[in-house]
Amino acid sequence: MKPIASALLAGLTLTLASGAALAQAYPSKPIRWVVPYPAGGGSDFLARTIGQQLTTQVGQTVLVDNKPGANTAIAASEVARSAPDGYTVLSADNGTMTFNTALYSKLSYNPDKDLTPITLMGRFPMILVAGPSADAKSAKDFLAKAKAAPGKISYGSAGAGSPHHLAMEMLKSRTGVHMVHIPYRGAAPALADLAGGQIPVMMVDMAAGAAFIKSGKIRPLAVANDKRLPQLPDVPTFDELGIKGVESAALVGLVGPAALPADVKATLQKQVAAAIHTPAISQKLIEFGVEPVGSSSADYAALLKSENARWHKLIKDLKITLD
């Protein structure tokens, strides 16, 4: 009986080991992808487009869950408190990872301690656009007129503390121009007023402003990027105009809770980057106005560190606060 018992025991051990290995395989159930904005925006489009491809690759459903509010803090706090198992992830932009800690004296989460960078998914470069009420032929022409009339010209943004707002503040600080900020509840109403002549200019990303630009309702004057945008090949960068240091983009990355296991983080990074670099997905993102990235986790973490140094200084120097 001993050989039989030993064989049975060995078989049972092997079965249990195989079962444990299968139980630990990631992912083995649906992934919840939290987006801190309402459905229909750029972050939502990015998550749903990549998530659909990710579902095909890993064989598990990716469920996009929109949790807007508190300048992304509601969603960020919820993900920070979730189990670090890779089944709850967050689309995190500049506000989530960089701006909020400088704009608020108290925050319900700490991006450095409570969230794990996985990959930078895409960049939404900022564009200076003008409406029909802006009597200017170029960016330099507009800035010259604004400088000659300090405080008399206003600009709109998608909201106080948004990448659109801070991109314009960066331009103001680099050029010495004083303009009055008019914050809106999102890019859509700001663009509507821009096209309607209620405000003269604003910063916007191509994803949000494409329809207005293509229809001729607003005019792109310059891009806050290190190179021209493929969608706007005739629009110069600020650097080309001799205005140095004006580079700004909404950076949307994927993050998870703190203490995310290294192997789970590596799997997520690999699979999400592969989804982004799938030709059909990459082309879809470019057509929407996104610059696809799919960086390594280390590169994304290093970028966040440099972005913190750059933007925190500007926010503190200009005494911008949302408290």
C-alpha cells in the first residue's frame, strides 16, 4: 500500500501546486479601470480604446468606471485604498499626480506614497487657440497686443488647476504678459464661448478642440510642444517663435495602489504598452489627438519627478491655490 499511497500523495501535491499556480496567474478575473472624469472626454476615450484591446490580449474583461469629482481626488483616493492586486487601476493625469499636491494644502491621498506608476499612456500637447474676437494674425502678434494692454485681455480654461490653465500661466510667466483667467467647467463650454467671441484665447488639446479647429471656428496659433503636431503641420511651436520653455501637455498615465506586486506591475505595463503600440489602436489615438507613448514604469516615475519639480515651482511662484 505504501507505493500506492506515495503515488497518490505525489499526485495530490502536484494537483495542489498546479491549482495554486493557476490561482495566482494574473489576470484571472475582470479588471476595473477607474477614470476620474465623466464619460466622453479624452481620458475616458483613452481608457476605453486601450481597455478594449487589453481585454482581447489578456482574455479578461476591462470595465471602465467613471468617478469624476474633486479635481480627480475622489477617484484617486478610492484607488489608493483598493487592494494592491492589479484588479483596480486608475487613469491619472497631471492633476492627479503633480498639480494637486501643490494646489491644495490638504489632499485625501498622496500620489508619491499611495499610488504606483505603471506606464505613461499618452500625451495631449497644448495648443494656443484664438477665437473670432482675437484681433491677431499670429501668436507673436497676439502676445504683443496683450503685453501692451496688461490686465485688459482675458483667457479661458477647462478649469482652475487644469493643464489648460497652467499651460497659459506658463506662457504668461515666460513672456511677461498679464491676462485675466476665466475658468470654465470643462473644455467644451470654454471652447463654445471662444468660438462665440466671449473670450479671445485659451490653451486646448487637439482631442478637445479638433472639431472647432477643423471647422474654422477657432484658429491655432502655436503649439506648446517640442515639435509640430502631425495634425497641425503648419502651426509653429513656441520655441520656433523664439519663446523658450513653453512646453505643456496633459499627461495621462496608468497607476495602481501602493505595494502593487512587481510581477503584476510588469504584466500591466507590458500588456498596456502592447495595446497602445498595436497599429490600429495607435492610429486611433493619433486621429483623436493623442500622442501614444506606452513607457516603462521607471521612465514614467522619472517623468513624474521632473514634472513635479517644474510645475510646483511655477504654482508656488505664482501663488496659485485651490483651497
